[in-house]
Amino acid sequence: MRRKFQDEPSQPLESREPKAAIPPPPTMHHSNSKRLTPLHGHYLPQLCRPILWYLLIAFLLLTFLHYKQARTSISRTAICLVGGARRFELTGPTILEHVLNVLPEADLFVHSNLDENTFKLALLRSAPRVTEMRIRRPVRFRETEGHMRLLSAGSSPNGIQGLLQYFDLVEGCLNMIAAYETQGNFTYDWILRTRVDGYWTGPLDIKAFKTDSYVVPEGSRYGGLNDRLGIGNRSISAVALSRLSLLPNLALAGFSDLNSESAFHAQLKVFNIPAEELRFPFCILSDRQYKYPPSGDIAPVASIASPGPLSGAKCRPCVPHCKGECIEKLGPEKWLGWTEWRNGSLELCDGSQPWQEGWEEFFDKVADKVTADMRHKVKEMTTEVCWQDMKGLKKNAGRWNGPDPIEICNLGSTSQ
Ligand SMILES: *[C@@H]1O[C@H](CO)[C@@H](O)[C@H](O)[C@H]1NC(C)=O
Ligand SMILES: *[C@@H]1O[C@H](CO)[C@@H](O)[C@H](O)[C@H]1NC(C)=O
Ligand SMILES: *[C@@H]1O[C@H](CO)[C@@H](O)[C@H](O)[C@H]1NC(C)=O
């Protein structure tokens, strides 16, 4: 969308040919004529010149205004960043570089639960545009019989409660956006939803904004659709992000035993929204342990050093345990958490243990310098610095819907 405008100014400047009106300078006959020249030969052009300048400036101004208006009316984008900040010192700098700075005019909406890692969100102080921060105290949802029938606790770390919490974070972001739109009497053209725990290794491709489908990452489908990133126009996104309020529709349509991915798939299906899968250069940095080797519904855990794109697979910093032919032998085409492995794009960790000893050094080697520096900065962050940054973020944010920065920083310092 944005690209169109970069080639846009369709009336070329030359077409006005302002210079054509200026006659060639008269030839000088001898040195005495020097002082007189302005009064003689240049008399007419000198009168014309200011007028031409005015015309040129007016033209440029109009072009600029037209460009600006077209740009804002067609490509207003909201970014939803949801989830816990558990490893945000590692993922945050990559989200800044590869997502937020790629769309510097997009409005950022953040929805996260308050915990001892929330202070890490202070990194967003340097985001180009923070529209609203919502940091809520954890709530517990009542799990109804309807939920039990419809959803399956299966592989979700916190069962059905975990699913409901996640759905609510996502939908809450849509509600923030809608409230902001109502207040400003406008609507966004696009909503991009992504996760706080996404570790990006390359820039978000603007081509992923498609007018005729909802775009999600390829792979990690678990019997449905990858729900770790989504891009779509305003009306499609309204459906895709209404993860909690549309559950009754899924039950009515006869679905049951859904995990997060299959519920997401069902949701788009019920509303006849075509999904399109593209590969994206990010993975979900996770502390969870998974049996090794991956198979069936046991998730593969990729090394962040994999060439990728990992398209939202789970990952962690590890010296790869298995790659190339080794992966082929594991029969990746049968994994529910299938992710593209051919051409060496995937390198696996043994995810059955905690992050390996010395992961920090490995991380610093793999990550770019800014990200590695940030890891050190957050590790050594004092409550004072946290407080400064968090206050800065609060000041930058259009709306702040969360506890006082002091509380957030104190909560962080007691855990370290
Ligand atoms: C909102 O915008 C619409 C169309 O752009 C306009 O007709 C309407 O008067 C506006 N409402 C307010 C309250 O500004
Ligand atoms: C969004 O995309 C869908 C599917 O292409 C289309 O039907 C709908 O009109 C679009 N909505 C807007 C607001 O552009
Ligand atoms: C593997 O690489 C080749 C050559 O670059 C490319 O044509 C092919 O699409 C790649 N396959 C996959 C699955 O990425």
C-alpha cells in the first residue's frame, strides 16, 4: 500500500518548464557595461523570476499536501502487540527494528498482563509511535461448560484458562483500536497483529498487506491456522481478532475440541474469510520445554540461528542439535507443527531441557549488536533507570492504561 505513493507524483515537474521563459544572458561587449547590465537586458526576466518561484513553490506545496492526504487516507495502520514480556529484552529490539520502524507511521497498541517482566516494555520508549499501552492486572475467566465442550486444553500450557486469557488479550487490543477510532472519528485501513515474544530476524515485508485475504504465517498450523501473526484490512481483522466474543458462533456452527489454531481457522471459515499463508522472518521465543524429537503434536523448537524464515515456529537460543539430513530423518512432513525445513531453513534444538548453559554468549553472537547490547542493558537495569524509561514511555504514549511506572519497576526489581 505505502509503496504506491513513493512512485506517485504523476505530474512531472518538468512539464511546467519554468526555465524556458528565461532568455539566454546577453553577451557583454566591454567591461564598462558590467554595472549597467541588470538595468538593461535582464529587466524583463528579473520581474518574471519571482513569479516563477512563487508558481514553483505553490506547485510543490500542493503536490506535498496531495501526497500527504492520499497517504493518510489510504494507509492508516494499527499494530497490535499482545502478550507477556517474559523475554522482551531479547525480542523487543528485533520488533522495534523489523516491524515498528518498518511502519513508522502506524499506531501501536500494546496489551499485556502485569507481572515481574512488564518493566521490560520500557524498551518501547524508542518506538516511533505508541498510541496506547494497556497493562492489566491478570484476571481469571470463568470456564463455562460451553468452553469445555468447544475448547480443548490439550497442548495449551495453562489449559482452557490459558486459551481464554490469550483470546482476551487479542480481542482487548481490537477494543482499544475501536475506542480510539470512535474518539477520533476515523477508521484504520489495516490492522497488523503480532506478539510480544516474537523474535524477528528480518524486516516485515510490506507485500504482506493483501486486499483480498487475511495473511498468516505458513506452518505451525496444529490442525488449523498459525495464529501468531495476522495482517488484514479493517473488516477482516475485526473478525480475526474477536477471538473471545465469536466463540458462541463457533459452538453454533458445530465445532468442538478446538485448540487455539483450529479455533482461529474455524473463525475465519464461519465468516468466509480466505486466509493466505506467507513465510515471515520471525519465531516465538519460548522458555517452555517440549519433548524431543518433535513428532505428531510435539512442537519442533528451532534454533534462533536457523537460516529461516521460521514463520512463527517456537525457538530459543541453542547450538543446533539436528539439521539437514538429521531433520529429514525425523519425518517433519508428519508434524502437526510442521514448519518449512527444506533448503536447510530449519535447525532444531533439543527442547526437552531448559535453555542451555551459556545461551547468553550464543545469543550475543547470533543477534545483531543492538539486540545484544539491549540484553546487557536490561540485565543491569536499575530501578532508577527503569523508572526513567517507563516514565518516558508513559509520556510518549497517547494513552496509558496501566499501573504507575513505579509499581511496574518495583515489581521487576523484586524478582531479580
Ligand atoms: C465524522 O466524520 C464524518 C465523515 O468523515 C462526518 O460526516 C461527521 O460529521 C464526523 N463526526 C464528528 C462528530 O466529527
Ligand atoms: C476487506 O477485504 C474484504 C475481502 O476482500 C472485502 O470484502 C472488504 O470490502 C474489505 N473491507 C474494506 C473496508 O476494505
Ligand atoms: C529451495 O531453494 C530453491 C533454490 O533457491 C528454490 O527454488 C526453492 O523454492 C526452495 N525451496 C523451498 C521449500 O524453500
